[in-house]
Amino acid sequence: VSQSRYARWLASYYLKKGNNPMRAAIALERLLKLSGDVLLLTPHVETETIRLALLYRDQERHAESVSLLEALAQEQKRSPSLEWKYPRMAQFELGRSHQLSGKPDRAIEIYQELISSSSHLTSYFGAAAQLELAKLKFQHVTKEETDYAIQTCDQLKEIELKRQLCSEPLHVEAGLFYASIKAQLTEEPLRVEKTSTLLEQVKKGLASFQAPIS
């Protein structure tokens, strides 16, 4: 237990005060491998497992990030009766790691699963997955596929309008991406003016003091 606490403290120190993410990663690796080479993926170290995976990703160690998050996600599914706190976060971050590692098809599968399994319309990770999915798919849309672009805009607008304080800046980002796509669909002579108008609308939505969330 003392070893576990020390590894946690050390990782926190290097992240917050030491500004040394590589040493923080080493401390977290020690925490997860206190029993030899077997990863201790339990609810007790769930937060630290996700944190280590994100550190790997920041260091562009994408394969290690994917491997760790996949192991965690599998354990969460294998033992659903345990008191896991962040299974959807782990799943979302796994999608992001696949996306950044050059595996968009796998990322799309994970995002779609998150969206379809959302228990309510304002689910944070459901909305976040919808936003990332829109970004990912729009990268491969041709100029001829305007119908899909319009459909994407509708989805982004829906995310922007269902604003919750706990989900920001997700909704702001959706609004900005919506403005970007709509501008791209506008003919060149009017594109700058259209972009300006759309960004003013996003700004107006944020500056409305009548709405407490804004």
C-alpha cells in the first residue's frame, strides 16, 4: 500500500510541480506493475491507467496508449460488477488514440458505439464522440458530397444548442466546426463574409447574459 501511495504521489508531483511527464509516466508504470509484469487493472487504479495512457499519447507513443486503454476497456467489460467510474471515458480515449495512431476505421467504430449506447441525449461522451466522428468523417468528404456535409452541420448544431456547463468547451467547439463547414460550402466570393457572420452568431450565443449557462 505504501508503495502504491508513493507512486501516486510521485506521479502527481512530476505532473503538477516537476513538469516532467516522462518521469510521471515511469511512476505510473511502477504503480500498475507492482506484481511483476502483470498490469493491475482494477477500479483502484482506473484513473491512473487512463492518465498513463494519455501521457503516452502526449509523447506520441500511440501504440502503447492504445494497448493500455484496450486492456482497461476489456477488463471493464469482463468485470462489470466492479465499481468502475470511467468506462465511457476509457472507451472515448481509446477512440482518440486509434484516431491519432492512423486507424480511423477503428476510431469510427468506437465513436458509433458510444453514441448508440448513450442513455440520454445530453450524454457528455456521446456528444463528444459525435463531434469527433463528424470531424473524422468530414476529412474524407468530397465537394460532391454536400448532402453529408449538410447532415453533419445539423448534428453539430444540435450539439451546440444542447449546451451544458459541465460539457464545455465541447459545445463551443461544435459551433466553431459548424461555422467552418458552412463557410466551406459557401461560394468563394462570399466565404469570408459568411464566416464572419457565423462566428458572430457563436459569439452572441456565448455573450447572452440572459442564459445562466452562457
